[in-house]
Amino acid sequence: MIRREIFSTDLPPQGDYILSPTGLTWNVRRATGSGSVMNVAVEPDWKSALATLLSLAADDKADAWETSGHGSFRLIKRYRPSI
């Protein structure tokens, strides 16, 4: 089975985590709803930021996303149970 990547131009749903670069560091943010995000962690490198992102998303059963260009997001890992 070929896994197809999921992209979105909408901000991820409330409760999901987002990984984004800031230039020198990486931010792990959480979508809070109504188009806003809350900064959760700042990591010095991509590997530690990814580990933090996946750990937080798994614990909260939320999805993990990363920014993919201006205004778009790519799903990294789905932890949210399907309805």
C-alpha cells in the first residue's frame, strides 16, 4: 500500500500540534481554535523538536503537523482516533 501525504491550507484542528522552524530554533505549537496557536516548546534542533512534537501528540491523542511553505501544513503522524 502506498501512503499518500496529507496537506492542508487550513490551520490544523484545535488541540493538534504543529512543528515550525524559526530560523535558529524549532517551535512546537498547539492549535487553540479560531485561527490561533499557542507556543508549547522551543527546541534547538529538528530531531529534538520532532521527538517533542510526537510525544505530546501521542499523549493527547492529537495529530502532529508541520508547516510546509507559507500557509500550508503537512500531516506527520495521526494519533486522533477516527470517528
